[in-house]
Amino acid sequence: DSHYLPPATYAELERAGAIGHIALRFFDADGELVHTSLDDRTLSITPDQLRKAGRVVALAGGPDKVAALFAALKGDFIDVLITDQITAEALLDHP
């Protein structure tokens, strides 16, 4: 999703190891938060607030989302995932 942030921010996120985000809170392949200068400029739900929610439902799919979805599940950011069959099977086979 390289359409809404400046190129320098993407470079910083890449250096930090970010592979996905929820509400612009970025995480790495292990589901650990990555901290960048973007954190200070982001107004959104925090990961702690998200984890306190009764149930977090994510809707995503496609081969380009598998690694990020796997990391979000591993990081315990989401409780329920709504996706397509191909993505679900790819998640089951993800290393």
C-alpha cells in the first residue's frame, strides 16, 4: 500500500522491518511492533487499546497479504479473520 505515505516514510518502515499494519500501527514478521517517527504523527487506536477490545475482526485477503496476516495473528492483534479460501490455505502453509 504505497499510496498514502511519503517515500521516505516507507524507507524508514522497511529499515525497521515492518511488513504490515493495523490502523497505521506497524509490526514485523514476528508480530512485534516496530517504532518509527510515524508513531508520533499517528492518531489511531493503539495496540494496547486494540488488545483490550472484546473482539477484533479483520477482513483481508490476497496473496500479497499472507505474510502480514500471519504476523498479525502471531502478534495477537486480531481474534477473527474473514478471508478467502486461497488466503486461508496459504496461511495454514505459511512457514
